Amino acid sequence: MRRTGIAREGLWAAKLVARRDSPYDAEPMASSGRLARVFALMGLAFLLGACSLVEIEDAVLTTFEPAGPNAQRIDDLFWMVFWIATGVFAFVVVALIVLVLRFRDREGAKEPKQLHGNAKVEVVWTVIPAIILAAIAVPTVQAVFDLTECDPAAMKVELIGHQWWFEAHYPDYEVDTANVVVIPAGREVCLEMTSEDVIHNFWAPSLHGKRYLVPGQWTQLKLEAYEPGEFWAHCAEFCGLSHSLMRARVLAVSESEFETWVAEQQQPAVLPEEGTQAYEGYQVFVNRGCTQCHAYRVDGEGGSEIAREAFNGPDLTHFASRHVFAGATLPEFGEDRETALARWLADPPSVKPGSFMPNLALSGEEIDDLIAFLEESR
Amino acid sequence: MTATAERPATTIFRRPRSKTGIWSWITTVDHKRIGIMYGYAAFAFFIIGGLEAILLRVQLSQANAEFLTAGAYNALFTMHGTTMIFLFVMPASAAFMNYLLPLLVGARDVAFPRLNALSWWVFFFGAIFLYSTFFFGTSLPPIGPDAIPGNLPDGGGPGSFNWISGSPDGGWFGYQPNAGPFYSPGTAMDYWAGGLQILGLSSLISAVNFIVTTFNMRAKGMRLMRLPVFAWMTTVTAFLLLFSLPIIAVALFMVTIDRQFGSLFFAATAGGDPILWQHLFWLFGHPEVYILILPAMGIVSEVFPVFSRKPLFGYSAVVFAGAAIAFLGFGVWAHHMFASGITPVAQAAFGLATMTIAIPTGIKIFNWLGTMWGGRLRFTTPMLFAIGFIAMFTIGGLSGVTHSIVPSDWQQTDTYYIVAHFHYVIFGGAVFGLFAGLYYWFPKYSGRMLDEKLGKWHFWLQFIGFNLTFAPMHWLGLQGMVRRTWKYAPEMGLEGWNQAVTAGAVIIAISILIFMWNWARSRRRGRVAGMDPWDARTIEWMTPNPTPEHNFSEPLEITKLDHFWHLKYDEDEEGRPRRREDADAMLEHLEDVGNNPREPIHLPSSSFFPFLVGLGVPIIFYGIIYHTSIAGKALIVGGILLILASCVGWGIEPVDEPHYGDHDEEHGEEPVAEEGELVDD
């Protein structure tokens, strides 16, 4: 009866002990063909599994669909290195498999020559990697210098990190918004970034790599999209309880759309008319403490600005102009915006653990009113 | 009897003499017993850290899952990382170093046996201290630097905090200010900082001990360039520890002072610099990576020659490459911070420095392949793990090279690509290497063999499970899965691969269960190993299995690299080994004289004091955490007094040694009779 290779090898140590005088005249090992087949099957199974999964999923934060020159440059560099690394890996693994198949112990094999080394091959496998690395180093260093610092003439957007949302401030236009960074497509925009609490890390993989937002310091990230489009972003540095729910969107729009957007954002909010549900919502907003954290710029009625008093929450003046909220995590996939808002207003910390927006114990009616008010705040 | 032994002090401080039972383990200074304790403790934490990982994986197996709360998730990944690095891989390496270093250099113990016991007990109590956070620690929501007490949020509601989140939740890297006093209030991160501080102290003590052991305790003729590679890598690792641990010690003290006394080193709002913490942490943290991997590299460098029946290819190149990796490891720390906004010049410099590490690493890999070239390869379990090490570590090394491509790293850093990378290095590398060592040296510990059949099941399941777990993480990271993420949205398109990853984690768990079963069974009922079960090359196999307490009975004189091999084999005209006719007789003689030494052997005496000094250390740290209360102040004073008193005892306790003359009179007769019989043999 033929035993499997594994079982045979398993016996080896035992035999060695039992017959210490001649440890190496054990039975012949399983044929190398069998082992090769095992390797081949394993590889095939893995490849098949990989292909099937790669194709079915469409990832919104993928690094493989660069949509701007910076991400494109990184992508090109990655693939160059990827193929070199794959080549090196293939070399090592093929060498390993050849060694395993060719030099596995066989019956009657001679004892190996006691080779201690070979200066020539050792120099070769020191020098060749060094040359490969030097070749990779050149484009790397060039890209580092080209991609790190902004063009001083570029339009600036200040991005301020908070637990757990991004605030965007456009100093040239006096526009303050949150979670959705609107940029004109086709030209460079410079994100000037800092944080108000802990370290965050802004990452819009289609447009560029990551850059920290550090409290007390300013960092830069150049963003540029070839075409208009919506791009996902995520905080990539662990920043506390709801790190995983700190996301953002970059919305690249045409120049004319950008100008329109800026003009709209610069307008103060129009207060809802008395007697409407939205007006009731405005009363809730003012009277239930929302304004302690949220700014809401209004004109008329004395031209007052409802200022933030304590915590720094998102400016809600044009809340309805933003298609996502709560750190760009709501509404969830397939969720209706009003349902999401209702869920969020009812108990923010249950949606976003640790949220600084407390559960204000609003009644269902108050929530409905608030939604009507917020959804009119374009 | 000498005069000193009659001083009154001896009656007050009698050295403990238990040879069995709990007290013998508490008071032991035997490097092998200390190694065994390190090993079991490390394995226990491997299981705990593994269970933490399984919980994390269950949470991630579905988009928007609610299996764990955010607080519990953050606590579990913090403790998973901290446990696996500081409580598993480091002490597991320490287990091998302790057990083997004296055997490999031809000594009867390390240079400072009581200090060795101290490093173990400091580790043990430090680990308990760290894990006691689950019972005593508190983890509270951030208050923010400008918080107004009346406006404090409800802290995520009662559902967000539970028993698990009483543990540290600021990440094993403890980035400031998130892990600082304002954003991680509560005591949990104090337990983390204090625990790491204590564990670092333990490693620092070991490092000094191992360095002195290597340089001063070698047998006659054991020149440095005849040392087994594992002894070399132990020494290199000890130097890494010696130079890197003081950095993290300083940084952790800064954190502790920040947290306890409001010093604001890292608080940006007060002019502190949170990036400074990252520099200090990684200036330790990167050498730490090599602290984890170099011992495993040493282990496989022992395994390949034995199962290829050839000497290590390019021995000196392998040794120097190890030293070069360690040296370069101090100059690359900022590659963990390429996204932090450091200047392009700094990024380029650290990127290039990182690339250079690939060269000595490549030298090692190619030399192991060269060792196998032309050999007679025996695919025993240790050899399989060593081969697995090469393949997996190569992947980890190459993905490491992609991080040195700085712009590429901007995309990869803080994603699962990094998680994949370092698990290929630390699990695929260090852990595979450690398992190779466990199977290889198990006979030295138990006198028996681990079962080869179960061993192969273990290897293949672990190999498949490992790759199923960590290979898809490369893809997940590049598809935008950020690290330390409690939840991901369904439209991120990450669910399918995450399910594969979770399945892989379960397979790893099964493979570990097989290993535990194998270990438990083989320890009592495994095949008896006898002398030299693997036809090995290095001198630790010149002692019987299990290793007798005194290691070597007779003084050694080392004449060559792979001394033991050359005692068994000479070479024929073609340079092929030919077993000496007297080899078996020599082995029998070694076994006999090893178990029945001809002369009484002087061994270091047991002592209570390392245990007591070690016990004092966490007491002080408990006191620091609760320093505002009277009890805390009492603990600090009590701990200091305990340590001081124990140090005095340590200093004046006498050598409890039946002197050579006495020993002969008391116990000498029987061995002498046997000696006469066997020397003729």
C-alpha cells in the first residue's frame, strides 16, 4: 500500500531515532511529481478565488482608479515597483521550489559536499539588488519632490480635522463648509490642513496619498482632479472612538459650477417663513441648544449671526447643499436622507459612538420640524 | 568549609534549595527553567492575543457589523497589538534566547543568573500589571482641551462602553494627543504606558545579560566567528534592545508625566508637539521590528544547515547582514511617518535608507537558499516552517520595499496593506521561525519528539490559513480599507475579501489547536529523542535530552564552526561527510557523562530576591496611577521599600554551595563507582 508523502516524512524522525547508526537509509521519499502537483493545485485554487472576488466588488476608496495627476503619478510608480517586486518574488519562489524538488533526499543520494560559501555569487546577490534599488530610487525621489509641496499660486482650502468630521474653509471666499470639499476640476487646489483636537489623516485615494492633520501645525496636500466627479475620502489615522466613521467627499466640479457654488455658499441663509414647519424647526434649532455648537448665518431680522458658543460643530448655514452629513457617513447606502437625519437627530452617539453631539431627547415632532428646517437650508 | 560560609549571615539568608514544586520555579535561576517559563507565558499570551484577533475578525466579516461596540473594537486591537508584540513574540524569543544562549556558547548558565531571573519576574509582573487593566482600568470618552464641564457629552451612551473597553484603546502605538490625558482620560492608557515601561525594563535587563554572556561565557575555542548564528542574532538583538529601549522609556515617562502630572509634552494646544511622540516611538519602534525578526532569522539559520546536511552558506555574510540590518534599523524610523508632513528632503532620505535594508535582508534569504542548494533536504516540520519562513518573509520584505517608495507609501500607509505587510514579516517571518525552533529544540526541553504527522498538519493548515488571512489584506488596503476601522460601509466593496480573511483566521486557530494537542501529547508520550535526534551540527546537542541542569558535564574545547558535526563526521576526498567510526561511541559517552557527571558541578544557587524585586516594580506603577490617593502614595513607598530591601538581601545573601570537598564526601561515592565502569567503555 502506498502511503502519502506526508505520512512517510512523518516517520522519518522516528526512524532516525530507532536506527541512529544509519539515519539516512530511510525508505525513498514520495515522488517529486506529487509535490509539484500539490503546489500547482494550491496556486490555481488561490488564483481562481482571487479573480472571482476581485471582479465582483467595486470599491469607492480604491487606489487603482486615479482621477488626477498626483494619484496617477503614484499609481505609475506603484505598478513599476509592483512588477519588479513580483519578479524578485517569483525568482525566490521558483528557486525555492526547484531546490525543494531537486535536492529532496532520495534513496541512495550521496552526502552533500560541505560547501561553506562562494564569494562570487555572494557579491552578485549583494550587488544586483543594490542596482535594482538604485534604479527605483531615482523616480521615487523625483516624485517625492514633485508631489509634496503645493504650487504657491494654487487656490487654498483650509481643512480642519475634528473628532470625527472634516471642516473645510475657503479663505479666499469666506466660505465655511463641512464633510464635502468642493474643488474646481482641472486645476490644482492646495489643502492647508490642521486639526483642532487629535491627529487625523486626510485620504482621497483617487486624487492623492495621505497627509496628516496635526494640531498646532499646518500641513499641505495638493489636490487635482482631471474631470468633474465625486471622490470618497476617509480619515486614515486612528483618531479615537469613531475613527471608522470619519469620512469625507471631494466633489470636483466645472469652473462655472464652482463659481455658482461659491456664490451660493457666500449667501446667508434665508429664514423660513412663520407658520411653516421649517419655521417650527428653526425654533427648535435655536431653543434646544443646537447653536451652542453649530453656526448658522442669517440675514434680516437684525442681520444677526448665530454664533458657535462652545464646541465647534459643522456650519449648518447651507446644510441641505451637502448630500452627506455626520462625517459623510450618512445617509447610509440605500438609505433615505430623511430617515438618516431622523436617526441621527434622535440619538447621535448611538449612530456615531462618542459623538460630541449629544442626545438632546428631542421628541418625534421636534425631529420632524428640525428636518424640515435643515432640508430648506440650501 | 570555607570561613565565609560560617558567617552568621548564612543562617539568616539561607538560599532556597527546592528542586521541585512551585518554590523551585519561583526561586530558580536556571536559564533553562526561566526560558521555559518565558515560553509558556508567551504562548498563553499568544492564545489571548489570538482570541482578541478572532473577535476583531468577526466584527469585520460584515459591513456595518454591530458585533462589537466601537470602544470594544478599539480596545481589542490595541491589546491585540500590544500583546502580540510585547507579550508574545518578544518573550517567545526571550524563551529561546534564555534556554539556548548558554548551551550555544558552551556555558552552564548566563553571566548573571539572578539578574536573568529578575528579568523574567519583571516581565511576568509587568504582563500581569498590563492585563490587570481589564479589571481596574477605565476608559472614558474624550474631554477635549477646551471642554466645558457642563457641556460634556454623555460619552457615547452606555452601549458604547462595556467591560472590554476598560482596557487601553489608544492603539499599541499610543499616538498623542489621542492617547493623552484629554482624549483618553481614564486609567486604561496609564496601564498601557506603565505596562510597556515595566516590560521594557525586563528586556533591558536581559539585553545586558545576554551581551555579557556572549562575550564572556564562551567555551574555550568558541571564537566569535564560531558562534552558532542564533547566538549571534541573540547578541545583535540584545544590542538593539540596549540602544532602543531607553528611547521608549523616556517617551513613555513623558506620556506618564503628561497624563499624571499635566506636563503637556505632547499637547499641541499648550505648545507641545504630538509629532515628537511619533519620532520617539518609531525611533524605538523600528528597531523593535528587528528585535522581533532577528531571533527568528537566527533560528532558521540553525535549521537549514541541519536539514540540508550542509554548513550554512556564507556564514559570515549571514552574521554581518544581521548586524547590518540592526544598525540600519536605527536610521529608518521616519518611514512610519511619510504622511505626517515631514519635508521632502527628510522623506527622500528616509525612503532611501529604508531601501538599503533590502540588501542585507536579500543576502540572508539568498544565503539560506544557497544552504539548501546541493543539500540532502529532509522535510521535517522544523524545515517546513523554515522554508515557509523564507517564502512568507520574502513577501513581507518586498511589500516593505514598496513602502520605501515614498509616494507609494502615501497611498498604503494606515491601510490594511500595512497590516498585511507586517503580519507577513512578524507572523509569516518571526512566528514561523519560532515554530521551526519549537519543533527543532523540543527534544532539548522534553527529551521527546513532537509528533511529525501532527506537526505537518499544523504547518500546512497554518500556512494556508495564514495566507488566506493576510494575503487578501494587501488587496483590501489598496482598495481603501483603512486600519483600525471598526466599521466599513457596504458600498466600499470590502466585504467579500473580509470574509475570506475571517475564514483564514479560523483556519489559523485550528492549526494552533493541533499544535497544542501535539505539544500536550508529545511532552508525555512522544517518541523518546535520545541523543542527537536530528543529526545536528551545533554544540547544544552535545548534552543529553532533556538538558540536564548543569548543561555540559565536561569542559568543551571548540575547534571549528559546527564543532559537534565535525566530531561526528570527517570528509572524504570529494569533500562529502563521512561518519566517523567512533561517532556513536562518542554520543553514548556524551549521554552518559552528561546525565552522570563525573565531578560535582558548581551551579548558581536559587534565590528569592529576583521574585521580590520584580514584585516591587508593578506596585510602584500602581501607585503612580493612583498617586492622588493615600493608597497610591502608600503603594509607591511600599514598592520602593520592597525593592530596596530585596536589593540589600540580594547583595548580602551568601553563596549556598556545598563546596567541592564537602560534596565529594556527601554524595561522591556513587558517581565515582559508576565513573570507573564507564570510562573504560
